[in-house]
Amino acid sequence: MSVKFGTFVPQGWRMDLVEIDDPIEQYEAMTAVGLAADEAGYDSIWVFDHFHTIPTPEIETCFEAWTITAGLARDTKRVKIGQMVTCNGYRNPALLAKIASTVDVMSHGRAICGLGAGWYEHEWRAYGYGFPELRDRMRAFAEAVQIVTRMWTDEKATFRGEYYTIDGAINEPKGVQRPHMPLWLGGGGEKVTLKLVAQYAQGCNVGGGNPELVRQKLGVLRQHCEALGRDYNSITRSTGLGIFLLEDGDDPEKATAKARGNTSYEDYAKGTFVGTATQLSERINQLIDAGADYIITNFVRVAYDHTMLKRFAAEIMPQFQ
């Protein structure tokens, strides 16, 4: 199976720009990663949609997702640009569809629109969005998926729901890609999200790089596709993978010391794959066997050092193409 690869650029959300003081230099460091990925042959670059840092909200840079999507669309030439994923609660879905359409034109047809229900309660409340119950967030998300799709396809989009209403909304230009830009839905909810993927989406992101979880979620997606008469293989099935790529002979604990700070190696390795190129290729093969056909990488300290990003492109990506 031919597999495609994307990678995240550092935008601050994961405290991945804190060693750079000047915000202009921070932005340029982010763009430099996008350019390096473009030149190295990655299929896509990705950003998060958050306002406050993790694991705790700090007074640190966190660039806004759709603004930098637009900026990266002009900074780069070939790679696709997506969000993993846009939080539905932060923008009216008709406005989101309009923004995405504009960026698709700016990028000459390289935009991906990622969308999800949202989860980071602290920033929801801090920015004045409240924090609706999960039931309401999921129902609003389901309506938003339909609105975005109609805004990209109908001459005058109309929708009346419990959470959103639009009435003859004109969206011109609708973007460059046909029939419309890809809509990717994030999240592994088996009853709602994965059914929405089967109904409306061109891509999904599940499993967090865990082969067993990827297999489980994609099995559910396949069932939804069969029930709805959707071609399962028409959906891009992605998973994310945080990576610390070792050199052969490296001691994992010593090599990761700076990146993990006060976090124990055992805890760090739970959320980040630490291994050599050979070991990483084995993990990717496991993810492919589980059903994934798109791997979105996230390299440690990539804002300051592109070595892992370039090694991955040179040593690992050719094995799967």
C-alpha cells in the first residue's frame, strides 16, 4: 500500500517555540519547518486549533490556526495545509466554510479543512464560549458538518437546525478543488463522529498512533460505510505519531533528556515514539496493517532542528511509496 506522510509545524501550542523570544522569529521558525517539509517531499503540513498552551495554559505564543494556515499557504509551494482539527465551537460554521474557501484559493487548491467538536474546556471558557455538554457539542458538530458541505456545494446554502440556521448563504468563490476541498473529521467517537465521516468526510484521524486503537476505530468506520453504501477506500484514514528519531546506538533515556525535561523517560515514551529508523518503520507497518494509509508526524524540537524531519523523509518515507 502506498502511504502518504504529513507533519505538524511548531505553532506554540505544545510549548514548542519557547526558546525563541521574538514573535516574528517564532513565526519564521514555524514557516521554516513548513518549507523544509515542502522541500523534503511531505504531502502535507498541519496546525492545531487552540488558543492556550498545554499541558497548562501559560503566557506563551500560540498562533491562531486559520491565520497561519493562510500564511503557510503563501509561504509554501507544493504541500497541502490542514488543521488537526478546527474546533467547531470557535467559529460559526458558515464563516468557517467561507474562510476555508478563501484559503483554498490562496493556496491554489492545497487546503484541507479539518473539523472537530472541541474539548479544551479551559480555553473555551476563557474566550467566552462557555462549555456546552458533550451531547450539545456533538449535535452542533453534526450540524456544522452539513453546513460546511452545503456552503461548498450549493449556490445558496440553506439549513435549519437546533444549533445553527443559514438562509440563502452565498459563498463565492467556493475554492479551487472539485467537487470541493477535502473535509477531514477528527475524533474517534464511534456512534457520531465516525458515522459523520462515512456520510460526509474525505478524511479522518483516529487512534493517536496506537495500532490496536486504529484497527478498532477503522473497523467501526468500515461498518458505517457498509451501512450507508459509502466506499470505505474513498476515505483517507490518518493517524498521528509523535516521534523522537534515534541514531543507531543512541541511549534512549540520555538522547531524550533535553526534550522531556522533568518528565520521566517512561512517561515520555508513552506519548512519543522513541526509536531508530528501523523500529519506526516497524511501527508504521503496524499502523498500515491496522488500516491507516496516512501518517501525520510530529517531530521533537523541530522548531530548532530539522534533522529528524529530514532523516524521516530520506530514510523512512521512500519505503512506503
